[in-house]
Amino acid sequence: MSSAQSPARKQRADVVRNRAKILEVAQNHFFAGGVGTSLEAVAKDAGVGPGTLYRHFPNRDALLASVLELRRTDLVELGQRLGDLDDTGEALRQWLLAVEDYFSLYIGLSEPHLSAIREQDPNNPLARTCDDLISATSDFLLAAQRDGHAREGILGRDLFLAANSLAWMRSTGAVDEATTVRLRGVLENGYGI
Amino acid sequence: MSSAQSPARKQRADVVRNRAKILEVAQNHFFAGGVGTSLEAVAKDAGVGPGTLYRHFPNRDALLASVLELRRTDLVELGQRLGDLDDTGEALRQWLLAVEDYFSLYIGLSEPHLSAIREQDPNNPLARTCDDLISATSDFLLAAQRDGHAREGILGRDLFLAANSLAWMRSTGAVDEATTVRLRGVLENGYGI
DNA sequence: ACCTGAACACCGTTCAAGT
DNA sequence: ACCTGAACACCGTTCAAGT
């Protein structure tokens, strides 16, 4: 049983090194400058030509997906642990918070994911993340509905989108922590009476 | 009593014509290509050099604000009419819908407005729109709270941001009408029980 | 097989020269 | 007073030439 990261044929050492260096530098640039940061600058900082970056990652979303891979699997694992909670309402709440944190990692991270949802293109490297997270959100919502902790007539996809839009507001920097807390409350309890 | 559009000193005819033409073309480009559309292309389509566009509108947000001016005043007027409704809960709902529609006009319109909120710069040409709309939202919310149609512990600014984020999702095209309706329901009544 | 970096196309923005 | 458009800086992306 071979690991997914190490293919059968051995790779040239510089290829592995370049790829790792690009990912490391890209992570820093995404964090500092947001998702729209200059890929040319990333390549230069990583000490490779732009062609090398594009060879490894054919487009921005591919690079983004690779940079996020570790965080992504962490989130999926957290979802599995939260599935064991007895209070399914609390599990749903905590899950939505985790999704929100994930999409708040870099400025503008929500947008390419919404594009992935719109395009419905399974080749979009961010599509799998969306599919997995929407699916998990559905599970949490269904469990909460079964236990009378969530209303009917809502889809997991809806709550995924809601968490996403909270992350979008947070990452723009226009919304402080207190406002985020209130907005979460509005999502959970509504503004109406 | 002179109209705001016609200053005391008469302007050269070509200046007036250029400005009007730029606004007309920009509106079409914003509609077709979103807020991030190429200003160079707008200038070319309007038959002026890029310098002329920048002379009239020093930056993208200034052009955007001018293009939206008519819609903006329409929205403010609608707010005044809605203020006469007896059912303050219904007035709040309709107002939030109108705000949502406003920010759905062009793809990406929500984002520069959130930036205006973050920057807290009164010179930002979009700041006045945000201030006015937040202020109006507060009035509607307060009235609804007084009549027992809205919960306490929420700010008008919160609901303005919520409407804005709905518009953001709509304008990305990832969210269809049915989903938008459900998300509005979540905002009003919450997903929890 | 992989990398390099020049090259192309495009855009935002400024400003010297025109009228 | 206003307009023009060349010019500069920057970026995404490709691809012929190298190793």
C-alpha cells in the first residue's frame, strides 16, 4: 500500500525541492496579500522561473488547493470527531464555526470556492473541498433536525454558504469580532420574532 | 434655486458630453463585466483617452459612485416611502430586500462598499452610500424592535452587512433564486429551534 | 524530463505635449 | 482649461531554447 504523495517512479530531487519551496512561499504570500497575490512574485521568491510555477500548478486555484491541502484534511477530520458529539445542535454550531475559520484563512478565499460551486466543473481543484464540506454540513444539519435542534426546510448547502459569507465578511476586515458574533446569532436565531 | 448638476459657470460642451458618454459606457461595462471591468476599455469605448477618464473620475470607486448615483437616490427615496408603512416588521423586510437588490446590480459591487466601511475614510466616494443605508437600516430595525417584530441585541449595521453578503452570493452566480429565498428565511428566523 | 527567462498581451495610471 | 496618447510599471501566461 503506497502513500499518495510518493508515486511509484522516483522524482528528480530538484523537482521535489522546487515544488515544496513554491508551496511554502505561496502560503506566506497568500497569508500576507490574500488569494489574489502576484504569482510572479511567488515564483521569484521561490527562486524559480514563472514557467516552473505554472508547470507544477497550472492555475491559481490549483496552487491554492495544494497550499490548503493540509488544512483541508484537518477540517474533514475535525468533522468526523464532531460527529461523535451527543448534542447534535452543538455539533452543527461548532462545525459551521470551523468552516467559517477555514474560509477566513486568506483574504478572498471564499470567492474562488463559490466560483467552483457555480462552475460545477469536477476538474476545478477547489470543487472537492466544497463537495466534501457541503456533504458534511448536510450530515450535521440532518442530525440536528432529527433531534429537533434545527428547523426543517433548510439544506446543508445553505448553511455552508452562510458560513462562507461570514468568512467573506471577516476576511475583508470590515467586520470586527463582536459583529461576527452577533451575525452568527442572527443566523442561528434570526432577527425576527 | 439652481440644480446641483449645473454649476454657476458654464462648462465646455465637449466636457459635458465626454462625462456623460463615459458614465453611459461605464454602466454597460459594469453590468456586463462586473465592477472589476477594464477602465481602459471603458475609455476606448467612450471615445476618449484614458487620461480624460481619470480626469473626470480619479479612481474606480469614484466612477462607480457616479454611475450608481441615480439608483442610490431611488433607494433612499424608497426607504422614505417604506417608513410610512404601518407594519414595521414588513417595512424592515422590504427594506433589506431593496438593499440586497441594490448591491446585486453589478458583480462584485458588495466588496468595494465593505472596503469603504473598513477604511473609515469620509473621502471614499462609496462611504456616503454605506452611511446612509446603514442609518436607514437602523431606523427600520429600531421601529421593528419597538413593535416587537425584531429581536434586541442586533444593530442596523449587522443587518446591512447581512443583506450585503446575500447580494455578494447572488452576484457571484453560485446561488439560485430558491437558495436566496431560503437564506433570507434563515436570516429572519434562524436555522436553530 | 524539467527548468529558464524572454516574449507577448493586457491593464492601471501618469504626464508632457498639444489644442 | 481640457484632451490626447505615449510611456512606465506591473502582471498572467506561454513557449522556444537550454540543461
